[in-house]
Amino acid sequence: MKLAAVLLFAFGCLIAASAAFLPATLVDRRLAAASNGKLRLADASGTLWNGRGSITDAGGTWRVPIGWSISKRSVARGIHEVNLRPIDGAPAPEGAVVVVGDGIALRSVVLDVPAAALQSAMPAKGLAVMGGTITISSPAFAWNGAGGSGTLGARWRNARLVVADTLADLGVIDLAVTPQGAGLNGRITNTGGDVRIDGTLILSSATINVDATVTPLPATPPSIARALSALGTPDATGSVRIAWRGSLR
């Protein structure tokens, strides 16, 4: 019995030592599987527990350099806590992402994403994102598909969009998301720019719904006001409603 216990202990130590050196490239496989191949981890180095790389799309058109460490002590308790850190002198990302069962929690998270990442998810065809950076942040946020707490925000600075070959300045676009029952509800607004944007985002476990109204301002260039008709039929004020429903699976 003592020999069996010693062998089991030695085997356990071997498994633990092997796990400590699992390559960071394993993250790429998990990320690709979770996003149906839409997201990948390029240039991965280090280990699963302490690594770095760049999150990118399948075509490699944009990149987000990221470093991370995973708490082994938390994993032993059934909690997957990923601590984010900036690399290559970047100011972000930072904070912690915690996954427990079907729930996720964010603590002091800041993540900068190129606006080009929106291109593959644009709700309307014929639109092109021209620049700017989207900063995703949350001091505290938790959600498990049945309820949650806290807030999650996204700010797109220097937002530019090409509509019917016309460049539109959207100013700064803000999205504020809060848990509402089994879903997430968000409010979309903007400040500055050539148009006014006011809309909502509703996210469930399987779908995402965006409903927004884009309204020209008194100083909006006529070319942009005309280009809005490419997004939908303007009402008497020139406003255009954009409604989109997509699947997360």
C-alpha cells in the first residue's frame, strides 16, 4: 500500500510538472474552437500558465498583443482566473478575467482593440471601418447567462465609416452594457461627428440584436446625408434606422 501511494504521488508530480510546461500554442486551439475559427492566437510563446501572443482574426487583418498568466491555485479550486498584462510597451491590456462554470467575471479590465476588428461583424453590407481604437473596460462585471451585476463599456475614438463611398466622421461612440435578467442590454450613443447615433444592443446566450437610429445634424455635409439612404429609407427628418440580428453560434 505504501509503495502504491508513493507511485501515485510520483505520478501526480509528473503530471503537474508536465502541465507547467504546456505550450501557449494550446490557447490558439481553444480560442479557435470557441469562436468557430473567427479568432486565433498568433505568435504564441511561453506556457499555458504564463504566455504571450497576439489575438487576431482568421485572415490576420488586425492584431491585439496580449500577455497572460493563469492562477494554478485557482484552477485547483475549479476557477479559471486569467490575469492580463501588456507587452511590447503597450498600455493595455490589464485586469483579470475569471471563469467559473457557465459564468464570467471581469475585474479592472482594460483592452484596446483596433476598430478594424469590427469589419467582419458589421451589421450592414457595404460599410468599411476607417480607423480608430475601441477601448473595452470594466471596473467590475459578472454574468452567468441567468443574471449578473456591474457594467461593461466600450469606447470607439476617432470613429470613421465609409458609407456609399462617402467618409463619415462618427466622433466618439460609446456602448454601455449592463446585465438584464438572462441577457445583456446596452445603450449606444455618440458625441461629436457628422451625425447623431442613438440605439440599443441586446445580447442573449445565442443572439445579438442591434437597433440604432442615425440622424444627420444641421451641419452634416449633404453628401453624408445622401449616403445615409444606402443604409435604409430616411424618414421625414432624414434619420435612418439600422436593425440587425445575428447569431453567436
